[in-house]
Amino acid sequence: MAGTVLLAAAALTACSGGSDGGGDDKGKADAKPKAPMAVSVNLTGDQVKAGQPVTVTVAEGKLAQVKVTDAKGAELPGKIADDGKTWTSERNAPAGAEYKVEAQDTQSQSATTQFRTSAADKVNKVSINISKGSTVGVAMPVSLVFDNPVTNKAEVEKQLKVTTSDNSEGSWGWIKDHSGNDRVDWRPKEYWKSGTDVKVEMKLNGVDSGKGGGMFARDYSTEFKIGKDRRIQVSLDTKKMSVTQDGQALKTIPVSAGTPGGKKASWSGKMVIMSKEGTIRMDSQTVGLDNAYDKMVDYSMRLTWSGMYAHAAPWNSGNFGRVNSSSGCVGMSDADAKDFFAQSQVGDPFEVVGEGSKGQADIGNGYGEWNLGWDEWKTKSALSGAPQNG
């Protein structure tokens, strides 16, 4: 129930000349005092449930201005309706916040009130794959992974905005991350154009994730730039890796990929260099390959969450360009790996083609959305009208 808040505005008083007689005084104003301005706010009290817009309604007359500010002075943006009777905030009131409402009508009367939202029972958080100021390759999607489930996918997606310097066409798509968490990625229709500036705004503060997910307690943002148009393709048939930049062939490197016919085969399809991890310990038991290996590996670049990398593999030098005999990764000489690592960017497309793979990895096992056609990818948006299964 809306609570009505009254604040007496200064009543108009009539000024008149004095009269000695008690007769009819024509100079006295006959005006009646104005009634105090009254407004009602849909949120009242000290334990208001957060996650809904603020609505201010005037009892009489029309609103001229409404200002809703929190304890730190930050203003909640909103708009007065065309009929002047109501003002509604553009965003929800977040949890654990105190707000002051100041309203003024067209007759310069004013009224104020305040309310406080209760703390969230559960808070949802977001992990963003691209840090501010980064430069990434042309295949890098924006990827957001949520700590808790998101069932209000459409409401969350409405608060996500990607702005690009060249108006790149793109779409959000909801999937399951390899971790099992809900995830939403934004990819352009085609690979990014080199030099594009990208800004991502996530106005999630006060948005409810839905059942079991909790409420978001802050906004998020990031900005990044698209670097060189550098692309990699590995042929399982020729055992060679080709590197191009801006459409020009740069280098062909002999490699040895995963052993065909079982768990040690490589994934195929379109992948993306997810991270440059350098020298790392690789233990086959962590990826379900028993005790096949446990060693320190140099110049490692991750391609999937499940453990497919491109890296130096000097122990397998006799098979480079001849036989695919690794445990799933793409191995090459120290010299080739050092140069490849130095020149590559996180976000470079990395495609594996040819016979002998174990198929394509799940979309969430890395950045596999490039294996979907554009129309298919768009159906994964919660705002596309298509059913959402993620």
C-alpha cells in the first residue's frame, strides 16, 4: 500500500490595506490558502523490499521535478509521465540503501519523504573475462559468469549494453559455463574489426536474479580494444599450423596434435586463445587421462577449460609435422612455441580442422560460440523470444 507523505507548503496570504470601519472592505483579497502538496511513494518505511522501481504520485496538480538521492548523494534517474501525475525511476531501488525523495509541483510547492531498503538475503556477483584497458584478438567474446543461478534472464539481459566504435552488430547468448554456472556471452556477427573500441555497461544494481540467485548489489563495466587480426588454423591432416595476419600468411609451423581415436584426440572446430599462461604444470590425472604425464610445460596458451592448450613439446620433436601423438594439445618446438607465444593475443581465433578429432567441445568449454551460425546464436538471447534452456 502506498504511503502518503504530507508536507505543508507555505500558504498564500492576502495583503490588504487597513480599514477603520467594520464595513465591507473591497481591498481584502478573497483567495483561499492552498492545500499543502501531497505525494505518495510506492516504497515507504525502513525495511522496504528492494528490486523494484520507485514511483512518486502527486495527489493534486502536476509534478514539475522529482529528485531521489541516496545517502551518498547519488541520484536515481527517472521520468515524469506525460500527464504530470507520476514520476517513475528508470532503475530499481537496490538493497541496503537509504533514499530521500524531494518533489516539487508546477505551483512551486514541495514535499519530501524518505525510505530505506532492506539488505539482500543473497547477493549475486559477476565475473568478467576482459579487464579494463585490455587489447584482445578479433574472436574474443564478452563473457559474464554468474556466481548464482539466473532465472530472470530477460530482466538481467535488458541491463547489459555493448557499445562499439564501429556499430558492430552482435547479440547476447545464454549458455552454461564449463563450471556449471549460468553464463551470458556477447559476440559480434562476424569477427571483430581490428582497431574497434568496445565499452560494456552492466547496470545490474538492484536487479533480482530470480529464484535461488539473489540480487545484484553493484554495477559493472569494462572497456577494451580489438588488436591485430591474427588467425590460427591447425590441420590434423597435414600436421601443420598456419598463422595469418590481416589476411596475409605469416608462418607455417609443424605440430603434433592429439592422438586420434580416443580421449587423447584433440577437440576440433573454432576455438579462441583464452589465456596466455606461460610455464605451467600439466598433470594428466586432472583431465581424466590417468598418469599419462606430469610435467612443467613452457609457452602454454589455453584453448578450453577442460585442458586443451597450444604449447612447447620438445619431448615429441620427432613427430612434429608427421604424426599426431599428443594427449590432446597442439605441441611444437621450443623455438616455434616461443615465437608463437610472443606474437599471439588472448582472443585470437584458433581453428582445428581435419580428421581424427573427438568432435567439437561444448560451447561453455571455452569460447565455442563461433561454431554456431549467426541465426542460431541469436536464439540464445533471452530477448529473442526463443525458449531459454541455459
